[in-house]
Amino acid sequence: MTAPVTPLLAADVIIRPQSAPDRVLLIQRRNPPHGWALPGGFVDRGERVEAAALREAREETGLEVALEALLGCYSDPARDPRGHTVSAVYVATARGEPRAGDDARDARWVDPADPGVPLAFDHALILGDYLRYRATGEVAPLRF
């Protein structure tokens, strides 16, 4: 049987510090497409998506995070200029100060309503969904 050709699968994490839950962590991407983004990356073959979220958060920020909720699944074929990528986005908390690593050039805590940096991919949309989640407890809406 021939394997189907499918989109790539990624996991991204909205990390909130336990000491200041009104902030989120962004990383400055080392590789194209450049800009600031939520920590995350591709799921490895044989890896659960949740495990990929934890691994990518640790690799890019040095933080051990605790996943709290699945915010949503983002699958717009145009969301990543490198090709069709579907991302499961989680909300998490962490303690400590981040240090940029792996694919991250820098990391900083920002106000999700006004990050003050150029965002990569569809991460402005995701942060908007996160603000709604924070205010109402509702996860990201279905988009068709």
C-alpha cells in the first residue's frame, strides 16, 4: 500500500509563567520564516503530539512546561509558507526564566494582546483565540 501524501504535523505551545499568567512566551525564529512565534515544531514519527509539545518547549526555551488544555487545531493550508502544516496548539504553564535554544534566537515574555513584535505564521490569530479562551474558557472556534 502506498502511503498517503498528507500535511506535516506540528505542535505549538502557549506558555504562561505561573508568576504572571497575563504574559505568554514567544521565541524569535532563527530559521526562515523569520519573526516571533510560539514555541513549537514538528511531531516526530512515533511520537504523541502532546510529547512533541513538551519536547519542543524544552528544546526552544529550556523550560519544563505543564500542558493544561488543547486550544485548537490550526490547518489553513496557507498558514506556513514552507508548505501545508497542521498544528495542535496547547496552553501550558511553566516556572523559571526561558533561555533560547535549538531553533530559537531569543525568547521573551509578552502581552498576548499587544506582543510588540512581528509574528510569524498565523500566530496573531492563535493569540486572539487564546485571549478569548482566557476570558471565556472557550477553545478555538471551528474554521471552514
